[in-house]
Amino acid sequence: MWLVSQILPVIRLYLVGLKVLLYQLFNKSFALPVFPKQNGRVAIVTGGAKGMGYETARQLTSLGMHVVIAGNCEEEGIAAVKKIQAEKHEGKVDFQYLDLASLSSVRQFVQKFKDRGLPLHVLVNNAGVMLVPERKTEDGFELHFGLNYLGHFLLTNLLLDTLKKSGRPDSCARIVTVSSATHYGGVITLEDLQSRSCYCSHGAYSQSKLALVLFTYQLQQRLTSGGFPVTANAVDPGMVNTDLYENLCSLAQLAKRPVAWLLFRTPAQGASTTIYAAAAPELEGVGGCYLYNGRRTQSSDASYNEDLQAKLWRQSCALVGLQDEGRRAD
Ligand SMILES: NC(=O)c1ccc[n+]([C@@H]2O[C@H](COP(=O)([O-])OP(=O)(O)OC[C@H]3O[C@@H](n4cnc5c(N)ncnc54)[C@H](O)[C@@H]3O)[C@@H](O)[C@H]2O)c1
């Protein structure tokens, strides 16, 4: 039984990876169209200092937005800001410290952001870690679940009032959440969200990415029923050559190198669907989608389970200490 719960998630994740690589072998990466300028709009990009987050921050700045790079490494964040500023785009960019593995850091980030009195039109939940050996966040949550999912769950909920105020019916505020094809192999175990009974880093990562899709759909449903001018979409960037793979074991690292060189997308290509979700005029007012390679795609069957979405939302509120305000009387 133990062996099965260790090996099954690994097999599922590698099968999904293989499918993505085959797709990338036969299909070109989505090419970003030219978008109208978006001066005056404000965006937060978590993990915007490197990888796809950096490319997202860079492109949104080039569209004229004011981008706040939110990350847990000040040095990297400031270096990213300087690099983007050196390109002399129309928009503004700055850095604000955020450690998604700490609920108090998320709360402090939001307070500091709100103190600046800025509106918020785009929130990109991009940051993440993958295949980390068993570790806990400051608050005692399994790291993938706590950082990739719960950190973003709290961040989004605390920023929701600002997003609602900043959006307009003809120009909605947008929440873009970066998930992954690994969510197709993910399983949510409501009784053991922290993977305490049996830890497998592959299963924990896939679970966190499925949780983000369930969260996006439930969030969109709540936004729609409240009539708020905010949309929420999930994005799948494909397989992209970034530092995310640094926790692969050395043998897998070795095997990955030639495959990545041949078949992985570049960070700029990987970020293109996120930027599309954040800025495309044709997605005005469109939410509750899973976007892959610039197109709406079906996510996993489990992600459409409304009962699971609602239960996960409720448990997440309890875990991060939020009142579930949108709860239906049941
Ligand atoms: N690279 C891929 O093949 C791939 C595939 C599917 C999904 N994704 C997702 O794309 C997103 C971006 O990843 P990437 O590939 O650019 O990797 P990356 O390692 O280059 O970037 C991850 C970012 O997350 C930030 N981060 C990590 N821990 C943090 C914390 N505690 N608080 C705040 N920020 C933190 C890092 O500083 C970094 O900026 C992730 O959510 C990842 O799961 C990546």
C-alpha cells in the first residue's frame, strides 16, 4: 500500500509530462498577439523576479502597466526591477517582499500594498515550487500545498475587495492563476491535504496544482453570482526550461538536459498564455477557463466537481483563518 502511494503519483506525473512533450514536439508555441496599451492598470505578479514570472512582469510593463513584482528574495527582485527599467518601457515596475510560505508575510504584503492606495487590475498568481523533499511552511502546512496553493488562496482573498473596486463592467479586473498539466494527475484528499499519512513530492505538487484549478472555478462562480467586475482564469504554461526543475534527482537532471534543450519552451514562450489571460481584449469578461497554449482547454474531470470545489474552499478558509463570506446557506 505504501509502495503504491509512493509510485502511482510519480507514474502519473511522468505520463502527463510525456504527453505534454509530445504535444510540444508537434505544435508551435502560442505567439502573443500585439495588445493595446494598458496604461493606468496596476498588476501584481508573484514570483516575478525570474522564470516565467519575470517574463510576465516584463511584458505587462511594456504594455504600460504598473507592475509590482512580489517575491521572497529581495536581491533577485531588485535586480529584476533594474533589468526591466533598463529597457525603458512606458509602464512602471517595483518590488515588494512576499513570502508565500508564511501567512503572516502574505497579510503584511497585502497591508503594505493597500497602504500605497493603488488600484489593482491584474493579479498573477505565478510563484511556485516543485518536487521539494518533505518540508513544512512556517504555519505547519506541507510546502507545496501551503506555498503554491494556500499562500495564493489567502493573497487573492485579501486582495479581492481592491480588485472588485478596481474593475468595471466593461473592463474587469483579472485574476490569473498558473496551474500545470500535472493537475491532470492530481488527487485531492480532503482528509489529508497535508500529505501526513504518506508523503510523495510528485503527489504533493500535483495536488497543489489541482487545488489551484478548483479554487479558480469556485472563485469565478462566487464572483459571477455576486455580479462583481472581476474574472478568474487558470493557465497551463506547458513544460518550460526554468529553475523549477532544480529539485529533480541528479539522474533525472541529466536526462532532462537534452530533452529540455529540444522540447521545452523558453520562459518567454511559457509566459505567453499568462500574459494573454492578463491582457487580451477578447478575454474581457471571460472567466472560469483553463487556458493552454493560448486556447481554452478542458481541465481534469475532478476540477469540475463543484462539491469538491466548495469543500476545498471551506477547508482552505479554516486553514488560513478566513471567514467564508460567500458561503451558501446549507
Ligand atoms: N517550468 C515548467 O515547466 C512549469 C510547468 C507548469 C507549471 N509551472 C508553474 O509556473 C510557475 C512559475 O514557475 P517557473 O517555471 O517560472 O519557475 P521558477 O523557479 O523560475 O520561478 C518560480 C518563482 O516562484 C518564486 N517563489 C518560490 N518560493 C516562493 C515563496 N516562498 N514566496 C514567494 N515567491 C516564491 C521564486 O522566487 C520564483 O520567482 C510555477 O507556479 C510553476 O508551478 C511551471
